[in-house]
Amino acid sequence: MFRAAGRKIVGPAAAAAQLEGSKIFAKEFMDRYRIPTATLYGAFDSPAEAIRALDAVDWPVVLKADGLCAGKGVLVAETREEATAFIRKLLEKHELGQGGSRVLLEKALQGDELSFIVLTDGRSFLQMAPTRDHKRVFDGDRGPNTGGMGAYTVDGMIPAAVESVILHKIVRPTIAGLLDEGIPYKGFLYFGLMLTADGPLVLEYNCRMGDPETQPLMMSMDFDLAAALEAASCRKLDTFRPAWKSGASVCVVMTSGGYPGPYETGKKISGLAEASALPDVAVFHAGTRRDGDSVLTSGGRVLGVTATAGSLEEAIRKVYNAVDKIHFEGAHYRTDIGAKGITKSRAAGDAPHA
């Protein structure tokens, strides 16, 4: 409709958005273009066949709903009982709706997850700073998967050699493959990666920037995002030169109590003005609504509290200082967002910043 009206738009057409809308489509696409990804044991719409296929997998095994399930369609199953229950939840009880009408069984991967996001006009692309999400609901990466409990970005997050592999074996072949198939991609393309001992592998594609990765990216941009979007809409992204602030940015997601399971809404939020007034802090609203002069909770993930600083340690201190000023009944958040980044930096021999 935008194109018919002669308007500019940044976003993929429906055919290209299948990369996120169907994990089976994405797997077949990666196979065609030899894009490195996890081994696929099979895709099933029959619960009996999927359960029988568990006899031939290595444990743990990853189970994925084919379609969109609000961040709840993936399970790393340690046991046959866990896997069988998830299959029945999707294919018999239909608890995740149409998005769970088919299930994929994949080999589990070992390594560090990485979110690698680009803005593309279908040929050229603008590379965003790499980010790292925290999917599990509790500290120490425990508990069920969520849409994301926090994210961070920091200078030198990945070695230059690893970045080169990601660009040459994953990003460029994906954009070129879509162009070859007559479905050029325009918009943000998110590569969910696992950095394994055998190199980076694709876990999933998202056809958007990603939440909560977007928050630290927005805080780290030292360029006009509107100008970048204009260039992408006109297929002139090769002429755009982005710049990034040095240092680190961290986002901590505050959720309703009980998320990602059942939760209550309508809880009054206090401390928003005090948190937002802190230097280098922004509070991004997600599951909130206004009620007169008050702001109330209205969803599972309520706020993305984000801070930027010259070092990861300082950005973490700033963001949790801001989180401490915000209160609502049942509020939950992880207390270890970004901690792994500090551990890895020290393990690599970097002196911590003051």
C-alpha cells in the first residue's frame, strides 16, 4: 500500500519476512545458500512423528515452533519427558496458536549468543554494533525463555576475525540470496547467532531490530537514524557513513511479576521522572499506559531502563542506579545484565576501567 501510494517505506515485504515468520522457510533458505546453522533433525506437524524422532537425537535437543510465538516458542530440552511435553503443548493442545502448528528439532549448540543487526536496502547494508541479549527470566541464565530481559553492547565485544566471518559467511550471503530469489530485503535484519568452537552459526532471523537490543543501540548511535532510514528507503545506503559512540550501553528490562507466565497489570509505576533525570539514562516504555497523571503497567515486559558510559562496569552501575528509583508492585528484573561481558574482558587480560 505504501508503494502504491508512492510513499517511502523501510521494512521487508511479506515474502522476505518469511525469514522470521517461518523457521522452516529460514532453514531451507540457509541450506540453499550454505549459511552455517545448527543441524536440523526434522520438522513435524504430527505429534506422534515428532515424539518418535526423539529416539534419534543427541541430548540436549532444541525444539522450535515454526511460527511467531511471542518469544515462547523455543525450548532447550534436557530430557525426553521435557521434549514430549513441549511437543504436546504445541501440536495437541495448541497453546501457542497457529505459530506452533509445526515443530522443528535441532541440534543444541554450545557457545555465546550474539545479536548481529544490519539495516539493508536490498544490496548494501549498514552494520549495527553487536549486542548480547539475556533470554532467561532469572539471574545466571535460569528459568524459562522470555522475549529478552536485558542487553548490552561494548567496544570490542567480538574479535575482528569473528566479525569478518559473520559478514562474509552469513550477512552478505543472506542479503544476496534474497536478491537472487527475487525478494530483495529492505529494512532491519537481525541475525541471532551462536559463537561456537566451529565458528558463528545462525540460530534465527528476525525481521526487525529486536527488543531489548534496540535500546542500547539507540543510546550508542552517533548519527541521525532518520537519515539512515531515508538512505535505505531510496536504496542509497552505500553512501551513508555511520558513527558510534565509544564505550558501552546496557538495558535492563523490568517486568511484571510472574512474566513470562500469567501476570497482573494495572500497577502504578513511580520513580520514572527521577530515573530519567539521571545523566546518560533513558527509560524506554513497553508495557505501560497512561491513566490521568499516572503511568500503569499494561504488559509483561514493562520498561527498558538503559544507560551509557565509557566502560561496561560504569554503564552497569548507572543502569541499576536508575532501576533502583523505579517501583511498581511485583516488579521483577535480572541483576546480572552485562556481568558476563566483564568476566570475559578480565579473562582476556583486559584491565577493568575505573
